[in-house]
Amino acid sequence: MANIFQNFFKKPETSIIGVDIGGSAIKVVQLRKKKGKAVLETYGELALGPYAGMSVGQVVNLPPEKLAEAVRDVLKEAKITTTSAGVAIPFRSSLVSLIEMPAVDEKQLQEMIPIEARKYIPVPISEVTLDWWIVPKEEGRELDFVENEEDDSSEQHIKKAQQKTDVLVVSIHNEVLSNYNATVQASGLHTSFFEIEMFSATRALLSQETSPVMIFDMGATGTKIYILEKGVVRTSHIINKGSQDITISISKGMGVSIDQAEKIKRGMVTTGTDDAEQQKNIYEIISVPLDYIFSEANTALLNYQRHYNKTISKVILTGGGSALRGFTELAKANFQAEVVIGDPFAKVQAPAFLEDVLKATGLEFSVAVGLALRKLQEFE
């Protein structure tokens, strides 16, 4: 009987984790809510390369059972104490489209969107899971008439039919969701949602920005570009080059193994090199993939500015690739906008002694932090 009452009066668990399964590593962040604030309890990262017999930093494609093994390992190494999780879906495994639709009621949109979405989705609509959100209208662009019960003329109906609204439509292939479900179940986690990494990262990185901003997220498999206005994604783009391409360039340019090239690259992230000449040579070697990435990102930025006649006020850097030594200076030289380093842990309370560590490694945890912040909202 004592055990029954003990469980009855036990406080509900308030610790949760965000799990970001990337192409080359898994990142986890455990938070708890204390006095209405998010508090960091622990975090960790584990390279996936060795699980496929490859080097640390290399991109791999593991089956669900092998991914589950890696998830269990990182949970153990990071001393995670909960199984309550939010899990990210890679942006490249989804399709995000901004669709212009007639300004009709929500019930009509539910019927119309699957039909309209077929134009944008390259597979049968029955093979994907759809979700969508109405993008709030900007001030000054609301309906320019007021419905009048006494004025039911045909001109009124024509005018109403011409009104448009933007809808953000997201689709994920059912097979992708099935594989992630299998991974989560085999790893012993319990998740109430899957979320595309784009939305997780923006939750962690953005505050109250009202002007258009661009998030530049450089991961191992590629670089993701998200342009948002008032917190709403307006356009997104994937550049098929990322930090793994930098590793490959170092390997070829310096005649070293992929494993050694990864160590050289990671050395640039932490202490750098005392040899200025060698540092210069490395940047010359990696300039080809970097120039391509910056060129593509600038094209996305300029296309947005031309299309919407608005200026991108800020470029926010995130992702492990953005932590390379000197990368921020390169970005500032390439973008005609303010460039800042993202701070995923800005909305999280953490011990003071971790401040410098989180600044050095935090760029890789934007998605995991964003997932954890959303999961904490379930306690509100």
C-alpha cells in the first residue's frame, strides 16, 4: 500500500530530451523545467561513422536497428536520465512549400490543400504525411473590404474570391516516418512528436526578430538555408555541400587520410594551428567548397530580396561547419548583411563553468535544443 501512495504523490517527471540524428552524428540535450525556465541538465554527441566501419565525421546511412544502438550509446555516455523525447527529421527527408491559396475557411482548405500539394510532391500523395499552417498576413495586407450582409452582389463575391493567403505545406514520406518510429522504439525512447529540423533550429535561435533573417546551417551532409520573417519560414534551400566536403578537400589537398583530415579540420575548430603558413594553405585548399556554399547562399538571399523587395537584416550562423576557425570572418566578407554566431543555449539556464564550452560547441546543438524546448511546452 505504501508503494501505491508513494507513486500517487510522486511529482511528474519534468526532464526531457531533444534527439537530433544527423548524417554523421547524434546530438542529445536534456532539459528540465524549474520555476518556469528551461535548465540544462546534460548534453552529448556521438559520431556515427564507426557504426558503419568508417571514420569519425563521415556521413553514413545506417538501418534503424544500428541507429538505435548508437542512440542507446549516446544516451548512456551523456548520462541521460529520461526517455521522454522529441526527435528531429532531417530537412532533406521532407518537402516544404509555400503555396498561395484562396482565402477560404479552414474546412475548405483541408479539402483543397492535398489536391494542390500534388503539384509540388513528386510521389503519390498517399505515400506521404501532410501538415500545413496558414501564414499570418502582414499588416496593411489584410482584406481590403468588410463583409456586408446587405451587400451580396456578384462583384462582392468576385472580390472575395480574388483574396489569397499563403499556406506553408510540409510533407514527409511515410517510409521515413516508419524508419524513425522503429529507431525510437528500439532505442527505448518515448516521443510525442517528430519535427523537421528546420523548425527546431529556428525555435532555439530566434527571439523577437521582426525583420527578415537568414539562418545558415552548415552540417556534414549539406548546408541548409532558411529565410524567416516574423518567425515564419518564407523560403528554404539545401546546398549539397557541407563540412564533410571540407574534410574531403583537406584529405585530397594534403594527401592525408579522411580520418587525419577530419582531425585537422577539428583542430581548426578548437585550438587552430601555430603555423600561420600551414593555416593559410588549409584555407586555400578548402576555398573551393566554401566558395560554392557561399555563392549558393548569396543567390538564395538575393532572390528573396528581389522577390519580396525586402532586405535581409541578419545572417545567423549555426551547425558544426560554422564553428571552423575564421569561418565567421569569411561569412562577413561574403554576405551583404550583418553576420552573427547563433547561440542555441541562449534560452537555457546552464552552469557558469559551462559558458565557454557551450560557446565553442553549441553551434552543433541548435536542433536538439529546439526539440527539447518544444517538448518542455507539454508541461505548460
